[in-house]
Amino acid sequence: MVNINIEVPDEVHKKIKILSAMQGIPIKELIVKALEESVKNEGKSK
């Protein structure tokens, strides 16, 4: 696994923190799932 450091706006951080709490998963897991979906869908759009 690779570490990636990014800066996100405070409002985005607040939203993903709430979303991850609602889903009962860590922020890291939420972001990894979102990235996996994005990459998977990218292949479908072409």
C-alpha cells in the first residue's frame, strides 16, 4: 500500500468525516472506496 498526502478544503473534510461516521467506517476506507469507484467508472466512460 502507498501513502498519499493531500490537502482538502475544511468543508470537504467535514462532509467526509460525517459521511464516514454515518457509514461506520474510517475516513481512509471511505476515500479508498470512492477512488476505486472513480477508477472503475473511468474505464466504462470511454
